[in-house]
Amino acid sequence: MKNYKLLLLSLVLLHKIIFAQGSAGESAKFEYRNLIDMPAAGILEKGYVGVTNNVMPGGVVISKLEVGVFENVSFGISYGGANIIGSGKPDWYNLPGVNIRFRFLNESLIFPALTIGFDSQGKGLEFENPDRYQIKSSGFFVSASKNFQFIGYLSLHATANYSLEKSDGDNFLNFKLGAEKTVGESFSLVGEYDFGFNDNSVTSLGKGNGYLNMGLKLSIASGFTISLEIRDIFNNKRWSPNSADRALTIEYIKSIF
């Protein structure tokens, strides 16, 4: 009887995963607004609210609230800090972040979706000298996303951005490329490469190799998506430990109507 109950519970959990409608997999209901760190052209539908929590090394936790305000327009606020998970006093960020995006071209058979926006929320540790985040905020950006049917779905993404974090003297226009490949109904593999043109001078934190990030996304229930992420596979950062970072992102999206 015990084994029967265990089997029944396993089947219920498997059913929830298979038919989950989060942001990942072929059955995804919601679009990506970000792959890992790079903005994508996705946007929250009008009347939906999204809550995202990033958990990163150093006890960093960042919470973000987004709202689909109008058709193809969303707005959000975020806040966090370091040493939130751990012991001792948390090191809160100096200011909350704000983000807004407007999709001015919907995806068609020929053209990609195009979105412009602004996001002031960086990630990771916040440094005082230079005054910037470990992972610079996107600042002003324009993103393009295009989906293709290929053994499920394949989506390609490109972003140009200009960050306002330039106290390190590196204020170049930056570019990012990314891709998502669905693996079944509820899984997606994502990858992105940040060229780091705004983070490669002698006074910056990057060495000039760019930042390669990879992730596995799983839709676990209606509106819920979990992402397991590895950042900086090329070991581009100058500070210690000079190795790839492991992180977790949890997203929940729900209609407010």
C-alpha cells in the first residue's frame, strides 16, 4: 500500500511537470523577458504580474516585481543585496532598480519581435570603487527575438545596450547574443554571450574575454519556472574566486484579473 501511494504521488508530480505552463519548454505560456542576464524581446501581457527572485553567490538575493501595464508595455521595480543568505549583517544595495520595456514590433513570419527598454538593476556584489555592480545593469537596450520550429522550438536573441554604470571609465555600447532550445514540454536550455565591450578596459572588472552564461529552465507548475544557471564560464572577472558562478532563479507569473 505504501509503494502504491508513493507511485501515485510520483505520477501526480510528473503530471504537474509535463503539463506545467511557465516560461520554459514547448508548452510555455509566457515569453522570456531575460534569458539569464541579457534582456530579450518578450514582454508581460497586459494584466499579468511577474515576481522573480535571483539567488546568487555571496548570499545575493534580488527580488523583482513586474506588471503588464498596457498592451506591449510593462514596468517593474527590483531590490536586493549581498549576504542576505548567510550570517552577519546584510549588505543592501544603495538604490532599488527600475525597468520598463515597450515592444514596438511583434514577431511575424519574416521579422523578429523588437523591444526597447531601460533596466537599472545590476546583479551580484555592489562595489563602491568603482561605483558599479559585479554584473552591470543593461541600462538602455534594444532587443530582437525570433522563434523557429526545430525539433520543438529554437529561439535566437540579440541585444544592444548602453549601461549608465560607467564610473570605471568604460562606457562603450555593448552587444549580447543568446539562444533557447526547448527539450520536451517543460524544459529549455538557454545560453548567452555578453561581449563585455563596456567592461574590458584596464580599470574595469572584466578581462576582455566576455561573459558566457548557460542555464537550464524548468516549468514546474502553472506560472512557475525555475532556472539553474552557470555564469562566467570563460572566467572573465578579475576578482576572486576566479571561476564560474552557480545561481538559481525562481519566477512566478499570474493574471491579476
